[in-house]
Amino acid sequence: MAQKKKRKSQAPIALVYFVTMIVFLVIIGLVAFYMLKKTGVIDDGKNKTDAVTENPTYNTFFARINSKDVLVEMLVMRVAPDAQQIVVIPVSAFTVNESGQTLREVYESQGLKKVENTVSDMLGIEFNNYATVSNTAFETICDIIGGIAYAPDEELYYLSQDNDENDISLPAGELSQLSGRQIRLLCQYPVFSDGRGGNMKFLGTAMESLINNAFQQTALTKDNLDNIYNLITGNSNTDWTKEQFIQEKMKIRDMLDLRLAPGKAMIPDGEWTDETHFKMNQEFIDSVKQMLTDTAGSYTEKDSSYTEKDK
């Protein structure tokens, strides 16, 4: 009788141990599930449209500075892989800010960073990087790509006082192959009937053609991406780091594999009050803001963050 009572008295103790073990395992399981869900290993299907993703687009501000440290011209470049576009906006050094000061004057008095900020505010574009480009770097990059084919709407003629290499003579309507130096000179020489507005328009046209030419020579362009970066930043006032370039280069290489013609120029519209003062009109600025939305692809910009839309 004593042995039976002893065995019977041990049953509740075993039950307590068993229940305790089950409760402990449940708690451990819940904690593990919470941690896996929090770290993203487990996805319950909620908030997919709110997932934070990397911004696929990037905007670079280029400013050509001559050997006398004078601001000659600027170029805004937006690379939009999702939209399969590279949009370029030429900006004249004689564009005025809200106070009527030209960007060339802003550069002389306050430097490149202030010019970048002014253009950013003017167009509503946040730049990832800025860089100055020398005359030599500009010409060399154009020549690496092979220049452009260009047929002017009017005869373009200029006799340089320096040397014959700087002369310009292009018949109207005749297709000519332009070298890097010819492209640079046409961006600044007084050869167009509509004055500096013609120079600004030509810069946009030339950059669009250069980009599309580069994308027609996939292997050559891939091989020279690092060379182009080094030419720009080698003797430049820039915040464009090698690490940033490596990430951006990956996007360009992916676009090159698609055999695109992504170049698109947006030429500023506005009023030239005289040969040295240009004011962009609001309609053009609005079109730039619309372009930023259109080229965001499957991403939307809000408070400097990007969220994936429903697909």
C-alpha cells in the first residue's frame, strides 16, 4: 500500500514539469517568431507598399570652368534607370537668380556650392553630387565617345584670333562630324543668330547626342566609365566620391545592356532681357518638376525618402 501511494503522489509533479516545458517552448517560439518578423526573415504580407527602397535615380550638377576660373556653362544630368532615361538640362551662366544676379556673378562672389544650391532651388532638383569640368576634360570625354554628327539650321562661322584649330565654319543643313574642341567652341562662340540662347540650346543638343552615341557603343563606353570619372574629378572642385561613382556605374552598366537611346535634352525656356541676363519662365520650371515625377519609375519621392508603389 505504501508503494502505491508513493507512485501516485509523483504523477502531479510530472504533470507540472510537462506543462511548464510546454509553456516555456511556446514563449520561446513566440519570441523567435517576433524577432524573425522584425528582421524581415518572415513577411506576413502587410505593408508591402510601404517598404523603403533605394532611390534608383540620381542627379549630378556639372559646371564647366575655364582656365581663368570663370563659370562658362552648367549641365544638370538626371539618370533614371527605371524610366530608362538620362535627362540633361543645359543652364546658361547668364541665368539670373531671384535677386537678378547672374550665376556667373554668384560663382565669382560666393563659389560653386552657392551656384549649385541656387540651381537646385530654381529647378526643384536635389543634387547627389556636383563637379567642375575643365575645358580639357570636356574635350577629351567628347573625343572618347567619338564626338557628334551635327547639321546646323544656319551657317555657323567664326574666325578665331588664336589659331586655325579654333576656327568654326559649318554650312547650313550640312552634316558635319564635330570633335570635342568644336563642340566646346560652339557652346561659347557667338555664332548663333539667337545669341547665347543658341549656345545653351546647342549644349543640350550636343549632350543628348553624346549620351545616345555612347549607348550605341556599349563595350567602348563600359571600358571608359572609370576613365571618364577620373577625367572629370582629377582636377575638379567636387564632392563626387569613388564609392558613389561605383554604385552609379552599376546602374549605367545595366542600362547599357538594354541597348537604349536614353538621352533627352530639356532646353530652358524664358526671356533674355539682354545678352547677359536670362530668366527661366515658370512653365519650364513646372515641366522640370513634372519630369522628376515621370522619371521616378516605380519609386516616389517624398521627404527625401523613396517608397515602392503597388505593382
